[in-house]
Amino acid sequence: MTLYPLLVWIFSVIAVIYIQLRYARANYPSTWQWKLTLFLSGFSCGAMGSVAFLHQTAAWRALLLMTAFSGIFAGLGFTFLTPYNMQNFIPKRDDHSNT
């Protein structure tokens, strides 16, 4: 494993954490812009992870397929599952209460 793909993957993990926290602070809005941002950040993290760990051992076709599938899987996970689980740590605010 070379250092450059590993550093790019670590940067993408940090970016995903930052975007997830911004999404939580924005009170989990259900807009397509946020869903697209969450999906693309998850996709980049999954794709960079597969490139970082498989780029020297896999053939280019297998690497392309693994990159696409891991990116899609991570993108969907970070779009739908992670915000749902994050609400246990950073609960959704009820902005319509009169208290």
C-alpha cells in the first residue's frame, strides 16, 4: 500500500464526518441537496477506501467494479443509515415547540 491513496482515504473519512456533523447541526433537513451531499461524500469515502486497500492486488476491471460497488454501498449507507443512527447522539430538535 502506498501512502498517497491512504492519505486521500483518510481525508475523505474526515470530510464525511464533517458533513455528517453539519447535517446534524442543520437539524437533519430532508432536501435533495443534503441527500446528494451525503451520498457523494459516502461514495467518495467508499471508493477511496477500495482504491487505497486494493489498488496493488486487484486487476483493473475488478478494481473498477469494487470501487463502484463499495462507493454506492457506502453512499447509500451514509445517506440513510448514518443520519438515522446519529439521531441517538445528536437528537433532532423540535423547532415548533412553544417552550
